[in-house]
Amino acid sequence: MKVLLILASLSLALAVSAPTAASAQPKLKVGILHIGSIADAGYNQAHAEGVQVMKKNLPNVEVIEVENVPEAADAERVMENMIKQGAKLIIPASFGYLDPALRVAKKYPEVKFEHPGGYKLAPNLGTYWASTPEAFYLMGIAAGKMTKTNKLGYVVALPISFFLANINAFELGARSANPKAETRVVFTGTFLDPAKEASAANALLDQGVDVLGVIVDSPITVVQTAEKRGAHSIGYHYLGASKFAPKGWISGIAFTWGPLYTRFAKQVMDGTWKSENLLGSLSSDYLTIAPFGPAVPADAIKLVNEKKQDFIGGKLEVFRGPMRDNKGVERVKAGEAFPMTNLGKMDWLVEGVIGQAK
């Protein structure tokens, strides 16, 4: 009789404790791979902090994270290794990971993939990014209000269409606030090369540029170079870049991926995830205008905030004609607008930009 009672008590204890033990296990493993260092104060750190926010929001999520993964066969091996460890959601966080991710996704249809900036979908692979020209237009307004020389500068990785669109938007915003403003561009030919970025930044500053912006993976070099030489700067990718320019910082365009990653993880866990191409805007929770620096006057901040609301409310369009390129060719007629859906075909620089698109 005592044996039966002991066995019954043991069975009851196991029945009670089993759910508790199961609930202590992670409900979802998420893998994320980065092209560079997660301490770059730029592209990679923005993604890395996004998954940390996701993990904080969802304690039952476990993150597998790998830095400095080349955009080739190594990326496929890393993703497959994450899947072998139990990952059911993979974030291959670099543009060049798209094709490797598609190949791995085909082999593991039960695993979901979310790729930033991709242009191809699969049944288990979705893409996401944010439409940035409106944000660059706002940064142009701030720069146009801040410049004393009317010479603005941008250090840019490559002359690809979406980057050209951002530079054009910046110049259009600058001219809306200061008709004399011009934007000079130097392309480095790569997404991360501090030596080339420093050389480009100094070359622009030597020409009289007093506001520098940047479109490369890490803004650190350009922002610091501007600060050392008494110029203003505008950041990109990451909110925390302002610490590298405590005096000259104006603002920046940042991606706050945490809320979006939290939604992705929840969707995978509850079975509602679907493959789609997401493109955020200024009204989304993952495209953010960074806090303004102490040198920015109140009237500039007020104007930027007003125009931001105009974009959100549909009262303002970035590429509204008439518009000519920097060779004098009419690109957008009066009363018309260059469609935001066609930015992939924008292979020219707008009037007021000094630089070559090709």
C-alpha cells in the first residue's frame, strides 16, 4: 500500500513539474549573422541591438549571434549551423547574404528567414527595410539651416540608385531651407574602409564643407573627422553615433529594429508569420530621426518636425517636379512626381549636387 502511495505521489509530482520545466525552455531560437562588428556604431550595431530588444521583450527567445561573416559560402555554413542548434528564425543581416539565405531557405522550409533590404522572396523568406529619402530630406533641411559656407558634403559607399536617391533627397531638403546650399559627394567604393572614409571626409572639408553626412556601414570615422575639424555631422544607421561628435552633431537617421524583430519572433511562435516585403516609413517604429545636438537652433528643429508631419500626413513629397539633374536635363516635369517605387531606376544626381552618378 505504501509503495502504491509513493508511486502515485511521484506521478503527481512529475505531472505538476513537467509543464514548469517545459516553460523554462526557450520557445524560439533566433539566429542573426553580421557582416561586421556589432560595436561599429552603425549598420551592424543597429541590428544587434534590435535582437537584444527582441530578447528583452520576449524572455523565452534565445539568440544565436555571429559577427564578421563573409558574404559567401561561409554565410551558408553559419546559417546551417544555427539551424542545427535549433534556430527557427534566421536574420541574415547583410545585403550580400540574400542569395546564400535563399539557398539555405530552400533546404529548410520549416525555418523562417527575414532579410534586410532584399528584393527576392521565398515561401519562408521575407524582406524588410525602410524608405529613407524623406528622412534624408529632413536632414537636408537641418543642414541647410546650419551651414555657414553653403557647402554640404556626403561620404557614400557606392553610386547605387537608392544611395543616389538619398543624396538627391538631402540636397532638395537643404535647398528648401537654403536655396544657396550645394552638396558635394565622394564615393569610397566600399561599405567599410576607415582610411578611405577619412580621406574623403578631409577632402570635402578642405573644399569648405562645414556639414558632413555619411552612407557607409559605420559612421564613426566621418563623424569623428568632422568633429576634429570643427564641422557639423549627420549620422546614419545607429542612434548612439552622436557620442562621437558631442559638439558638432546635428542629428541622424537611425534604424530601431527591436519592435519589428519582436513582431517577427511572435509571428513565428504563434504561426502567423508570412513572407512579405515590408517597407517602413517615418510613421513606422523602426525608422527614427536621432535626437538633435546642442548646436542645432530651435527654429531648425521646429521646421524639421513640421516637415516630418507633412510627410506622414501626405502633404509633402520628396521628388516633386520641376526637377533637373546636375547636368541640366529635366528629370521630373512640373506638377509631376518621381514615383518612390521607381527609386531603383534613379541613376542621376539632382541639380545642386556636385559629383558623378556613374
